[in-house]
Amino acid sequence: TQATLENIYASRSQWRELLTVYEKRASLVREDVKRVEILRRAAKVATAKLRDINEAVRYYEKLHAVDPTDSDALDALESHYERSRDNEKLYNLLSTRVALSVDEQQIIALNMRIGTLCEEGLRDHDRAISAYRHVIEVQPTHREALDAMARLFEANERWAELIDVTRRQIRLVTDRAQKALLYFKCGSVTEAKFGKEDDAIRYYEAAVRTSAACLPALHSLRDIYIRREDWVRVTQTLELESKLW
């Protein structure tokens, strides 16, 4: 009976009634493969014949629930969630894509999208950091992911993790001035947040050795030596700075 009604409504272009039949048939069939095919046809009718995007999305969501791997549903839903800025649903869908993917570059790209979505759209820094971590697990030298993690650790005052990721950045950076500033950042956090002056001195000295023009590191060294009344070293930092000027 359902099949007969389907033929009648299709021949008469009674699309709403046809969708009702599709939905009924999808609830009656026992095999997921058949249910997926019926829901796909319903979604295409809603899109092409009725131009009803919301109805099409509803059928694609039903299809996705039956078969999370269906590419038609994944593509249609991803496009809709992006346009409608339904960030939570987009996050779940992208996470599904990550779970299904076996290509490393695709996994990296998807996790970078998830990280940006969580950071900027959902304002969920923990989930953003988790996504960027997944990138680093696949590609430990991924500069963009490391930079994003450093930014989030600093914003959330996760100082130990900030130092760890900054040390990773130091190993990758080739520009001496930039590398020196990263050493300085480690020293500054070590001194200000953990009160470990000796460790901070080592970072500041590494910064100056990397780039003698790193004035923030020189100034920080001099401040520590002044507090310690180590006038010989104070003089040395002043001499270094005078050469720069």
C-alpha cells in the first residue's frame, strides 16, 4: 500500500503527501540499508521539489542517526550547520568525521577546524585545546596548533603547560629574534608565576645568547641581579646594553 501511494503522489507531484509516505515507510522497514535509502529520497524531494531546507535537514538528521557514515548526510548537514551557525551540532558532526577518517592530513585539517570552532564560536577553550592536542599527536611540529595552544594556555593562566608548549615552539623557530623572545617568555613566567629565579635566569641568559638585542631579557636579568645586590652582574648587563645602543 505504501509503495502504491508513493507512485500515485509522485505522479501527481503531491510532494508533501509523498514525504508522509516516505516517513511512514522508513518507520516500517526493518533493514537499515532500506531505511537509509528511503530517508535519502525524502531529503532530496524536500530539497529539489519543495525547496524546504529545514525539512530536508530533518530527514538528513534521521538518516545520519541511522548511518553516521553516510556522506550525503554528512555533507548536507555540515553545510547547513555552517550557514545557520549551529556550532554545537557542527562540532559533533566534525568530530564524527574525525572518527571516520584514516587520512592523517584530513584528521589534522578537521581538528584545526574544530579547534577554531570551539575557540571562536563556542568559546570553549578546553575543547579547543583538546582538538589542537590531537593535531600535535599526529604532527608534533605543527606550528599553527602550537601557537594556538600557547595562546589559550596563556589566556587561561595554565602556566606549566604554557612553558611546555613554548619550549616546543623554541625547537621549531629558526628566526633568532623570535626564538629569543620565546626564551624570554619562559623566563618571565617562571619568575613571575613560580618564583624560580635561578630557572628564570637560565631562560633569560639563553635569550641573550640567542639574540644579544633581546632587551626584555637583559632588563629582567638586571632586575634580578639588583635584588640580589650582585653588582658585578648588574654592570655586565649594563655593558651589554650600552653596546646595543
